[in-house]
Amino acid sequence: MRQAHEVETVRSAEEALMARLPEGALMARAAAGLAAVVARVLPRVYGSRVVLLVGSGDNGGDALFAGARLARRGAAVRAVPVGSRPHAAGLAALRAAGGRAVGLADAGAELAAADVVVDGLVGIGGRGGLREPHATLAHQASEAAAPVVAVDLPSGIDADTGAVAGPAVRADVTVAFGTHKPGLLVDPGAGYAGVVELVDIGLAPWLPAARVEAPQDADVAALLPSPGAETDKYRRGVLAVAAGSDRFRGAAVLAVGGALRGGVGMVR
């Protein structure tokens, strides 16, 4: 079962956890998980070109620290800072590991040459659509040939509702920290998230019961009865299907075939 929590709940859980951790430890956990996912997306880390789109908040800091980890493994990492205040410690860590920061004017060329793009433009606190230059970078990232990995949430998606107000990043993979956000499970935002990878950063003890849940195939399978050795077709259930017509019989064939494969004992 995928469980999702709203931004306010996530923020409260993060504050409670950070009060018990050394400064920077929570971001280090997130960056380690992000770097591991990016490494799996790449055919190899050494020699690969990684482009980080970096906003001013902690979302950008996660991307920078993850980039530093990848740079230490031999990746050519380039960060495109957006805004006046990129995460100072993260940027210093990236440069110390051999990565470089480039200007907005070089963003297009860097994205065209990238093996993977990391979207760290806007985090879960973003509201009301992307403004420039974030909007242009989101479009360029989505049009790039390289796979896109979003940090916690694709930029331009409302974390609580899944609303998309204007340009937004279309990610191939989204790395969610601690818990899923409703916008990753609810359309249209879910359609921008790609494959969602959940990274445990230790929030669980401070998260209440989720108000948004998305059952997965294993959850649905667990709800179905398991036939025993003496189970006959009637005990397994009889299903009535009303479908099709003399002219259009395909719907009936599909419905009955699907019912039989689902494990029902008899279809009428």
C-alpha cells in the first residue's frame, strides 16, 4: 500500500526528526538515497554526465549533495543554480568533489549532453505554477533525451492536490523522501511522476495515519479468497456478465475472459 501525507504533516515530522539528529544529517540521508537511485538509472556512474537543476531551497540542497556523491564516484556533474541563494553547503560540497556550477546560458547545451537530469528546482512547498526561469528549464528538461529524476516531487506539481498550473517537469523517476505526497498518486500530477521510488529517511515514527492510500497489486491480491483443495466452482463464486450485442461481441469476450483469469469459479 502506498501511503501519502500532506506537506504540513511532512514538515512537522521532519522538524521532530531533525531535533534529534545532528545538523545536516537528514539532508545527508535524502541525498544518499537520491544518489543511489540516480546511479541505478545510469548505465554506469564513472564518466557519465549528470546535470542538476538546482533551486534555492532544501530541494536544491538534496540535489547538490547527491551530485557531490556521484562526482566522487567519477561522474561529470554540472549544476545549474536558479535563484539568488543556492544551498551554500551543498554547492561547496559539489565543488570540493570535482563538480562545477554553470550559468543559465549554458543550461541548454548541458541538458543536451546529459546522461541524466536531476530536477531539484522546486520542492514540496511550491504553489501556483512555475515562474521564469524555472518554467523554461522545466520544459527543457522534459524535452531532453536523457532520463529525468525528480527530487521528492516533479517541479510544477502541487504536492497536496496533484494540480499542474502551467509548465512542469515530466520525470521518468521521482525519488520521494519519507512518504509519498498526494500529488504523486493523484492525476494529473501522478502522470508527471514516472516511477516513484520511496527512500526511507526515518520519518515513520512521527507520521500519523495516512489520509491518502493507493493499493498496489499485492494489496488487491491479498483481498481475494484463496481456493483450497476441496473448493468447487460455486464456492469460488459465480459471476454474471451483462455485455456485448449481436453486432459487437468483443466486449463480452474480453469481460468473460478477464473474469475467468481473475479466479472466479463460474461465469454466466
